[in-house]
Amino acid sequence: MVVNSKIPVHVSIIMDGNGRWAKERGKERYYGHAEGVESVRACTEEAIRQGVRYLSLFAFSEENWNRPEEEVKALMELMVKAMVNELPSFLKNGIRFMVIGNRARLDSSLNEQIDECMRKTADCSNLSLVIFMSYSGRWDVLQAARRLALEAASDPARAEALGNMSADDFSRYLSTSGIPDPDLIIRTSGEVRLSNYLLWQCAYSELYFTDILWPDFREKEFDAALAEYAKRDRRYGKVK
Ligand code: IPE
Ligand code: IPE
Ligand code: MG
């Protein structure tokens, strides 16, 4: 396969601004989240058209558990509803669905739905759609470090090998193992921060910030981000 380096293999989006979008319309925050699902669909379809292989979306952070209970509940219900509604289109369009994050904090019915959706789309290969739920970058690095510590403690020979591990070896302990690092990270809504997202994996990502609120971020806005990416010169510390 010919890889066009101007098209990012992996686009990741911090989907922000749903609450403000709803507030601007005098509505409850929930309406913004529901409208945001439409943007997910639009960007997923556009990603496939453009030849992007991985689209990952920050849907709910570990810190988002601190939001009011009714908002958390509404977001979880929206997730279940969206998965059920979208499954036929995932299968039709060859979309592999994955969820990454601290799934122990999700309730069991949501986890069952996620498992079913992941299992049914496991052989789809047009696009991997990765949803980060109950995720934070520090949680990811920490869970990797904890597993490594346990492995080292259980076997002295293994401990010595782990003492010499490379960055690539370490990456295999992250929850994103097997998924290439994002080439492009987009954040909507005008905030210029990563909010504890993919901290290890973003080392050489191109960052793109836009004032557009997530429910207004559709095909045209996605293409504008790709056009900006195509102009970037990725040097990785070298001289060109
Ligand atoms: C993003 O929109 C969705 C989540 C973080 C779950 P927000 O809900 O953060 O919307 P704003 O930032 O308050 O406008
Ligand atoms: C980041 O948005 C998390 C997600 C988009 C899921 P937040 O709205 O939670 O981030 P902060 O609080 O503005 O940093
Ligand atoms: Mg926000």
C-alpha cells in the first residue's frame, strides 16, 4: 500500500465545547453532548474518505467523573445509545470499534455493550475508531508502571531484562499498545491544553487548536485540520 505522508495515519480529537454550544442556545448541556454524536459520525465518515486509518476520540476523562452525577449518567447513556445505533453502520463501512481507558470504573452493562461492539467489529479494517473513555494519560503511564513493577518483582531474570527496556518496549505496556502514536491531535472549543490526554503518545504529534465547538465540527472543519497538517514539516529533532 502506498502511504501518503500528507494524510495522517492516526488523527485524534479532544472533543470539547459541548456544554458551551448548548448554553449558547439556552439549552441543557446534554443537548450539546447529543449533537456532538452527529459530529462523531461526520468526522468518522470523512476520515474514511480521506484515507485516515485510525480516528481516536477523547470522550470522557478520568477527571470527568467529578462532574455532576446526572451529567455523568447522561453521558454514559448516550454512549450506549450511540453504540447500539451505530453498530450496523460500523459493519457496513468496515469500522473497527475500540474503547480504551480505565474500564473498571464503567458499569457492567456498558462494559458488556462495549465488548459486544468490539467483538462484532473486530475484523473490520477500513478504519479503527478508538474511543477513550474514563481515560487519562497519567493513568495510562501509571498502569503500565504498576504492571512492570509486578512483573519485575515476580522474576529476577525478567527484572534484569526490564531494567534495559527501550521506549518501544515500554509502549507495549500502555493501553494503546498496537496503535500508532497520533500524527495529528485536534482540540476544539478554543482551549489550548491537552487535559491529561495521551501524554506519552503525543511526543511528536502535530497539534491543531480551533475555536469551533465540537457540535459544529463537521466534514469541512475536519478537512481544514488535515489541510493544515499537510503543510507541517515534521523534523523529529533532525535537520532537513
Ligand atoms: C466535551 O464538552 C465533552 C466532555 C468533556 C465529556 P464539555 O462538556 O467539556 O463542554 P464545555 O467545555 O463545558 O463547553
Ligand atoms: C477534556 O475536556 C476531556 C474530554 C474532551 C473528554 P474537559 O472539558 O474535561 O477539559 P478541561 O476541564 O477544560 O481541561
Ligand atoms: Mg470542556
